[in-house]
Amino acid sequence: MTDTETTKDDARARVIALVTQAEATVEVLEAKSLQGRWAMTAFSRYRVCELLGIAPYGRYGGELRSDPADLFDRAARLVDEMDVALDEVSWRLALGDALRSAAADVRMVRDAREV
């Protein structure tokens, strides 16, 4: 394995860890919400999981104190910095877009005013 592959694999593992934590946090928020607004974040979050090849609603054993939007943003920055082969550039761009969309959706739902 080359240094570039190791770096890409390490970055991918960090992205997956951030996404898994964000997913688990949103699940907790969704379970506590009576309005069902968190369902509006499902599409972008599912798209992230599909692009990473991970199962949505995966298990997470750590603490859930972080802002999920911030976690998605941090993951997007890591993806933007990934050095990938030319045939993976579209995947990297799609993943970065999906992560930013997930962050925006989480902020939209979190910041929605109660009616």
C-alpha cells in the first residue's frame, strides 16, 4: 500500500467516524422530537451513508455531545482535502456535496422555530 492510499484510507476512516457520530446524534434528537422534523434530514444523511458504503443508523459507542452539523462540516473538509485518483474525483465531489447538504439540513431543522 502506498503512502497516498494509506492517507486516503485514514481520511476515509476519520470521515466515517465523524458521520457515524453525527448519525447517532441525529437519531437521539429524532427520538426526542414529537414533531418528526428530523425526518427532513433523512435523504441527505442517507446519501452520505450510501457514498461511504456504510449502513445508516449504525451503532456508535462514544459520547453524543457534538453538534451533528459541525460533524458533517468537519467530515466535508476532510473529504475536500483527500488526494484521490482521477477516477474517484466525482465520488469525492459528490460526498463533499452530500456532507454539506446534510449539515445544512440539520441546521435547518435544529434552527426551525416552534410554531
